[in-house]
Amino acid sequence: MVLREKDANAQILRNFIDFSNKPNQYFLTNLKRSIPDVLDDHECMGDAKSKVGVVDGIKLLRRKYKLNNIDIAYLLSLATRGYKFRIITERVFLCEENAINPSFEYFTPAKPRISDNFNTKTAVLNAIAECQDIDNVEIAQTLIRSIPELLERSYGVRYTGRFLSINQWLELKEKEGTWISEENFRYGDSSITPWMIGNFLALQVRGWHLQEIPEKFKGNDYIFIKN
């Protein structure tokens, strides 16, 4: 898991969700106040470096720096967008290597709770960490196969319907259903698991959202949209 402390994982997840629409520069500006040496473009340009996964990178940084939960959320957000942890001369750096910097249109603010259970929140956070190197399209296709109301976007079709952030969609689902266990959220005839939510949130940080396709006789369907 990202951290052993489950209450800390819950706070990291909260910040990851709430700041998901911030640009990279916002995260970098704030991190430079707490870990300035880690964001060294000159060091990152060198060849003598080895990749470290996001969980191991955060663990190594915590040995040297007093990272707070919001710092970790910012690090996880940048890593989700393609920044990489590298070890260079026995020091850890966060390097920009073909990272994306998505732009976000205005969405109505939404703050889904994602359960009140710390185990569930930790599982969601772990899912975010585990999908760092998975391609966006692969994540989206997996979610489409898992959730009936998510549809493939057909080429050349002009869809109508409002645009929703992932946060808004999750908040809507929370109003429709309930967590029946730590690992299963049920709404109607469908269910969502923590790993699905983690993958949804990873796509949101990368600039993806949803478009609603209104249906007259059943619940609405949705397609993924990316910036």
C-alpha cells in the first residue's frame, strides 16, 4: 500500500481527488517549498539513473523529508501524469519524462466520499498507484467492459448530453447506491469495486471526463472524453 497508516491514505486520497484538476505547475510550485532538491531538471538530464516505482519512490523520500499527506498526493498526481522517480547517485528525484499537462474545462465542483471505510480508501489509493504505467485507452477499455452504462464511443457520431467530471459521476453514483461491503459498491443492477474507482480517478487526473447520453426509458449511458 502507499502508506501503512490507513487514516493517512484516506487523507492522501481526499487530496488526490480534490486537486485532480490542477495543472502540473501548481503541484511543482508547492512541492518546491518542501522538497526542492527532488525536482532538479539538471540531475534528471543525466544518463546514470534507474527507475523507481511510485510507492518505492515515496517511501525513499519519506526517509529524508518530512512529507505531509498533501505532498504525497501531489507527488502521486504528477506520477500519474507521467513524471518518474529516478535514483541518481543514490538520491531520489522526480523527473519529467514526456509527462502530460492536461487542461481542464470548468465543471461543477463535486467531492465524492468514496466510502467511510479506511480499508476501502486504501484499496482505491493502491489501485491508483498500481495503474501508473497502464495506458489510458487500456484503462478505459477495462472500465467499459466492467460497467454496463459505459459505452464505446462510435467514430463520426455527434453525441449530445452534458459533460461530467469523474468526480461528478462518482457523486451521482453515491446518491443512487451504497457500499454493501469494503470491496463492493452497489447501485441498481451494477456494482463498482475500489480498483475501478482508482482507475477512474487516475483517468481524471490525466484529463479524462465523461459525456452523458440521455435515455428516455432507462438510466443514462456515458462515454469517455479526453482533453
